Amino acid sequence: MFTPRSQATRPKFSPFTAGRVTRNTPSGRRSVGIFTPGKRSPFVGRSPAQNRSLNASSIIEETTGHVVQSYGSSLPVLVTEALTLADRDTELSVHLGENGWAWLVCDRKLFIWRFKQGITKSALCKELSLPPSDLSHSADLVSVQPSGDGHAVSVMVASPEGIVRYWPSLAHEGSCVEISAEVNGEECLCLTSCQPQGYVLATVSGQLLLLTPASVAGQTTVNSRILQVPRGMFAGIGRRVSSLFAFGAQPAEATGGTTISRVLSGQETGEDTRSLYILTGNSLQKWEISDTGPDKVLFECELGEMLRNNAIQAIWGSSPDVADVANRVQLWILDMQLTRDGTVILASVSDPEATPAQMYFVLATLPTTGASAPSRLSSFSLVNYSVKYQPQDQEAALNYHLLVPGVRGKSAYIYTNNLVVFATVSGFPQPQDKVEFQSPGDRILGAGCCDGQALLFSNISGIVMVSMVDVQPSMDDSLAVEPSSRPESVLGGDMETKVEELSMSEDQAARLKGAFLHYCRRNEVQAQAIVDELFPPEDALPTEPGSRLDRLVALLSQELIDDYPASDPRWAESVPHDAGSSSSSLILLHQLEDKQKAHDYLVTFLNTVGIWDRLTSVMVRDSFMPTRLLLCEHAEKLQAAITLRNQHSQYPSLVDAAIKRVLQQRGQAVPPSGLTPQDVFYREVSRIQDILEALVEYEEEAMAGDMSARDMVNLMANINTIMQAMLQAARKLRQSKNLVYQAHVDTGVKEPEYIPWTASSGSKGVRSLIKKQHEVTVEQGLLEAADVQTRGTFYQQLLELTDLLLDGYICQLESLGDGQGDLHYMDIKEKYEADRAAFIRPLVEAGQHERAASLAEKYCDFSVLVQLCEDTDNQERLERYMVQFADKGFSDFLFKWYMDTGKRGKLLSQPSSQNAELAQFLASHEHLSWLHDINTSKWDKAHSTLKTLAAKETKYAARKKTLLSISKLAALASDQPQDLIQQQVGGINNELQLLFFQENLPAEVLQNKGLDADNMPVLAPHDLIQLYVGPENDRANEHDFNKALDLMQYIDEDDPAYEGLKLHIWGRALLKDDWSSISTDEPLSACSHTVFFKTVELAFKNGVDLQEYLPDVDMLLSSEELGGLKDNSSFQYLVRAGYEQIQRVMTQE
């Protein structure tokens, strides 16, 4: 059904050296036997490119997937002579234009000729002189532009110093115009044609000039203007240096400046506007230049971080030290090309500290057709090629260029001086395929595209074309047969008729299948027509969830992974009439592998015909799932099935028993005649997960029976191994093909929740099966394990089962976004955190610290990480976690953990590198933050915090005194102005004085009130006054009353109770004596012994102003405080006499 046709092509001799696929080993013996299991090598069939015959004399070299052949007529004599006479030091460069014109720059000579086939019978060539220059001329500074009718050809060149020559007509090479562009002494990089606006001249330092030919009074001239750039747009763009445009860790010789490395002209965006793409150090800019209006920078997109993260995941994602590698990786952006789908970027990455250091190459596509900056990559592909990396050879190592022929841009060619590497822009990595130019004196001088073909210019072979050939997967090389002896199609019967029947069917699913089959047969035009009829382009916006498009694509994908092996005669009676097959193999493992290749091709088909970005979601397991991810699930299940098949040979009896159980549950206990249970089970890949439930059930039944401990342990370990292998293979595919199954456009519509099949819920879901297997392993496996090796095996299996379980949760949570305010998200997160703690705990309790730490690090279980560091007293590891998880709040978690466990000493003894984080954490813990402030010499902040804490303290007077005292010391130690310090200290002293009054309360008062001198609460001034003069202080004397009066300074005079409180104090002083027993014969002498007047005397001696100190005598003597005493005439007499004496004394002073 899905097998492309092929035709063998005989290899030809060539001066090129290319890697070939050979069927025999050097000794003439095959490396594997016919029935020896081993990795399959593809049988390669080749067919000519459409509309071109591969003449045997034109073929220069063939590889496993490509053919290199000469292109066009022979080179002009002038070009051949120039190449022959050029010495080794002569700078040569060539450009092959899409318009069919080529030019060679040789020293100061420029040779221009038409190379496109079918236009001219002879290669007419013109030789022009380039402007004088002290630097080497380059073909990148030349542009040849034919007119619309093709009869006239104009040429513009620029020297590296900016001298511009323009020939209005190549036919009149003696007539040219020369101007000097204002490049301010900078070296020119490239000249790009942007018709009809003119030509853009770019310098390595970032200057852009628009050169426009014009006719003034019948004379041709060239106008020059600087493209207007918003301020700061090219800040930091400097001259090219040996480090090129490194992103990430800079080499020692890097200067920090970056360069413009590529300028490409895009499509017309209006009547007088055209887009322009500029690749700088680690960013891509899209401009819009205009004949009349202002120039615009539509967007600037930073590429470095996106490319770097994807490359790290693709290359080192499975490495245990990926976090360390991420800090070392360098990335260089090398080149770009424009396609219909966006901009393809070529970049290289390396870990310079690896041994040996390798440089890897990646291709990424950005959707840049719009006016806004892309937020993510639409595709990412790791090129199956790498080279050794040495910093001293960096410039040569980074001298790689990109060629992407055709508007679809599916194939890519990465070339350097003597090498071409073949790659795919998106989708699945292909086997390494390359051609090396190793003949003496040969090298690649330039490249280009014409009519969708990739062209190279070889110093020896001239213009050569590189094209793909069909690559057809088949059986092992040991079983390979010639294509002519193989059936044309595994559909059976007439292939053409079957495809046409499907294409014309009224069943839409059949028609979509027909379109796919046309695509497999390289009938792309017909495939596109069928798709456009089924799903009109005018409805190109994403459809509604569960749409007809989504359902049909999901059905086709499932049919593909569940298709029948039609070439197997045993299935003849079971194969549906319209069914096909993706494989011609009779071997189960090979059938699965061929299904996998066909499914990959389905994804490519959906992208090519424009369906991919129109997919939304489809109903799966009672909820909507993104259709793209359902296709990814099908690919994962294929990988899981292949893995299970490989495990089958290791555990045959166990897997066979589980397969029989699955078929019994499906009602297929008796397979069709001639077929085995394995045949039936492995055909239906979409339900491959059923084997997991069957394995667990088989384990439960076996363990419930009469089974020895040893057999029980072996059974558990084997089931763990099978389960892990399948699920890990599925996860690995999901992660490695993440970009393949992403949407290329952001519609702004939130996608539904994604629950991978490896994390499906329910009693029979995979998540539940993993939990059950983990529980059995902990509760029975470890208990029955008789030796250290077996226990070690179980511990590792527990780690891997837990990893699979938690990874499923992560996929689900990430699909729900940040989940703020989402109850469902919070519910899933709560379950995730509970399972995370429960499933890592057995490893911690068993002392498996490294295994527990690896899980806790990956899934950010900070509680486990902190506990492990504390148990092992590993402060260095703890500090590493603070750095590693700085953006995930590890420091805050650790600080809180110290707080909750009462380890405040450790909290405050953090390394200086954590000062900022600790200060931020302690900002909400003022009772500790002042300690950190003192430790970091932030005295003024400590003083302020302590004073605030003292103001809030009401429970313990002693604590308040301590806080005030330390606050005073901090103020004195600060570098604030002296007057401010004195003001701060004065305020603290005033509060300390108030505490002094409290500390000096008489002991009997404290006893009467039930107060503990060491644990007294903070008392207010009103309360202190009452304690000093109240009934609790039976022995109150003039000193106590004087203190009470001193406490009045802490009472606001505007307080309505102020005067009454003062009158209360004096009234209580009067009541301390028995006035009826005092003689009135000597009133002054008698009064001087009373507490009242002793208080007055003490105040007078202390320099108090008695007029302010004493209340009015009439008010005092009429106070209700005195009770019946105020009516005693002797009392009235004695008090008034005393007041008179006080007044006399005050007057005399």
C-alpha cells in the first residue's frame, strides 16, 4: 500500500569519494547469517528524478540516497582558462543564480555566463573588470539581474571598500557607472538584489545601503541611501572576528562583537515594498523596504536560546549530566535560507569540554512569513553528521553553508570547501549521506539553486547537480532480491487501479487514503488536488474540535498502524477488500519497522499538503486530545511494539502467556487458520498497551499460587523489565520527535488536556498498572530478594518505574498551562506531589540516596533533596542545588524548611552567595531578618527592623528591652548622619526609660498582681501609673508617686483623661496619710511629713516646675477621689496652708 516504486541504478566511477553501502564484508563473508537476528540494512533502489534522464556519462557519483551529475552545457572557454591559469593563492568564488546566470570572480576579473539548460545552446560569456581593491573580491558582492523579458541583463558589483560599478546592459560591457558608497571605511559583506527597489549593500559592521539605478537627463546613475534604522537596532554589531558569532560560552579570543552573516531578499509585501531578512550574531531581523515610505523593522527574533535548548535536548537530553553540559555548550548560527514555510537556519553546537569535543549540526525552521516575531520553532532536525571540534581551527570548522532547493524546502544540503552533507529540513533524521571532493586541487567554489535543483560549482567538474533518489526499505541485505523480481505493490493486483478506485470513492476516508497513496507514488500534484477537494483551501483556518478532518486523519493513522501484512498468504482470507499494507515482509519485526517508516511518511504527507496546521483535536479515551499528539501516540505504540517484539525472544514463555490472555479478553482466543497468536496480536498495534494489563494479571495469579520465592522474584523482575522497556521506548520517541508533532502556527486557541497513553488513568490505565507494579516490587520483591545484586536490580527498576509515572504527570500538567485558579489543575498537581513523595520515599528509606536524588532532582522534590543533604551532611551539594534550582524557588524552600524544623542557626549561616535570596525570604520574617542584616553590615536596616519589632512586642518586656538595646547599637554603628543617629538614639532611650519604670515596680506590687519579674508583659503607661499609686502598692511613698508623675510624660496632653489621671495621682498621695491625726498648731511642720508634700518636696529638689506639676488646689480638694475627706476642715486647712507655702517659695525664686 505504501511502498514506493524503485529502479536500480549502476554506480559510476568518479573523482569524488563518497560513502557507499556495500553488501559484503572485506573478506567476502556476510556479517550475519540468514536466520541470525540483527539490524536491517536498507536495500537501496534508485529512480531518476522526474522529467530528467540520468545519462550514464553525466553521472559523477552516487551515494545511498543521492546522485551527483553534471549539469548544463560545458563551461565557457574563458571560465575554463581562468580556472586553469589561477594559481593556488588566487581567490576564486562562484555564484549560481536562480535566474539561470552564473558568475565567477577571479582576482579582479568577473566572468558572467548563462548556464540554465534549454535557453542557450552555447555558453556565451562576458568578462568585466572589477574596481581596484586591496582586499579580495567576492562573488557575494556581485548581482546579475535580467530584465523582465530576459533580453537585457544588468550587472552591479561592489568592492570590499565600497566602490560600486553598475553596467545597465551586459551587452555593452564598455559602458558602466561607478560611484563610491558611503560605508565609512567598513568592509562590505554582500550585495543582495531586491527588485524593483534596487540592491542592498551590507557591511560586516551592520551598515545597510540601498543602491538604486536611475536615469537623469538621459544619463545612468546610481543613487545611494542608508536604510533608516531605529536607534539601538544594531547596537553591539561589530566586525567579524575569529569566534564568528558564538552564542553561549565565548571562546577566549572572542571580542564580544557580532556580525551580519547573511542578507536575503524576501517576497513583495505590497506594490512598492519588499521584505528583507538579516541574520546577525544570534538573531534574525525582518525588514520591509519601500520605494516611497519609510523603512520598517517588522521584528527581531532572538534565536540563540531556542536553538540552544532544542539542540541540548536532542543531543544530550538522555545524558545524566545534561545540566552541566547545558552550562558549557556553545552554539554558532551559520547560515539561513528562505522557503515557503519560513526561514531555515543552519547552526552548529559543541561541548568544548567533552573528550573528544564534537561539533554537531542542526536545522531549524521559523515561521517568518508574518509581520510578528515567531515565538517558537516550527521544526527542528539534528543532522546525522558531526566533526571534531578544536578551538584553534574554529573558523574553518564553522565555514559551513546551507542550500535548500525548491519552494517546499524539504531537503537540505550543507556544504563546505570539499564536502556536501545531505539532510532533511524537518521530520525524521536520515542515515548519514555525504560526498567528499578529494581530488587534488578540487574544491567547491560556490553554489545555488535553479528550477528547484541544488547546484554546486566544482573547481574540476564545473556545475554539478545534486538530487535525491528513491530509497525503499526492504528485507535484510542477506535476503535482498532485485527490484524486478519483487511485486510492484503489496496491495496486490493492479496498483494503478486500486489507487484510482480509492481516489474516486464516495467514502471520504478512502479518498484521503488514495491521496496518501498518490503521494507515496510521488504524484504530489494529484495528491494535493484530492486533499483540496476534500478540505477546500478557503477553509484553511483550524477546524473545530472533533471535526471531519481530524476524524479522517486519526482513522487513516490508525488504519496504517493496524494494517494487515497483505503479502503473507496466511492472512489472505482475513484482509479486507480495500486494505493495503505498509510492508512486504513476512517477518513480524520487519513488518512493525515498515509500519513505522510508513507512519513517518504519513506525517510528511500531512505537512506537505497543508493539513497539519489545520488539525485541532479528536475524541480519545472519552476526552478530546490534540490530533497531532494522537498521531504521536500511534508512533509511540509502534515503537513500543517493536521493543516488545525484541523482548519477546528473551522472555518467550512469559510474553506468549500474556498474548494469549489478551486475545482471550478480545474474543480472539482461536486465531484464523494458519496464524499464530503472535501474528494476530502484533498486527493491531493501536491496542499494544493491553499486554501490560495482561502481564500484571498473570503476575498476580502466579504469585497467588504455589510459586517459590526465587521464581517469584524472577517473574517480577522480568515483568518490570518488559514494562519499562516498552514505556521508555515510547517516551524516548515522544521526546525526540517533540518538534515533529508540534503545530507550526499558533492559533491562540488553547489545546485540550493531554494525557499520554503511558499515563492513562482508570483501574486498567497504564498509570494504575505502574503503581501496582511498584507496590508489588516494594512489598514483595525487595522482601524476597536474597542477594545484593537482586535488590540492586529491584531498586533500579523502582527508579525507572517512578520516573515513568512522574513523567506522565508532567506531560499532563504542562498541557494545562500554569493552572492558576484551575481546580482541575490543582487536583492533578496535588496527586502528582503525593505520588512523587510516596514513590521516592522507599528509595530514601532504603538508603538509596543517589537513586532518590536523581528522581528528586528531575522532578523537583525539594523535600527529598534537603533531607538527603541533611542526612549526609553535604553542604556542598546543598549549595549546588541552590544554584541549579535558583529559578524554581529551592532557596525559599530550604529556608522555610530550616524555619519549620527550628534550625535557625543553619538558616542564618548561609554562604554569601545566598545573601540576596536569604534577605528576600527574611523580608517576611522580621524576627530573623535583622540578624541577617547585621551579618551583612546593613546596620540602618537592622535598626529599623528591630525598632519595628520592639513596637510590636507586647508579650515580654525583657524581649522588648533587648530589641530596643540592639536597635540602639545598630543605629550607632550605621553610617547615617550624626544628627539623625542622635535623633534615633533619643527615641530609643525614651522607650527604654518607660521599661525602666516597669522593671522598678515594687516587688509586693508584682506579687499582688501575680506578675513574674522575668516574664512580665509590656505594660502601658496608664497601667504602670495605676500600679505605682493603686491599692496594690500599700507601701507607696513619695518616690513611687514621683515615678507615677514622671510617667505622665508618656501620656498625650491632648488625651481627655490626662488631667483626670494627674488629679488621680495627687489624690492617691493625699489619701496615703491619716489627716485627722495631724495637729493644726504647726501646719507647715505637720504637713511636711505627709506623702503628698514629701512628693512635692522631692519634685522641687529635682527642679520640677511646681506650677505645672501641681493641680489647682480647689480642684484637688473637691476631687471625688478624696471621698469624705474633702469635707474635713482641718484637712482643708492643712493642704491650703501647704499650698500657700509652696506659692511663697515659688514667688521668692
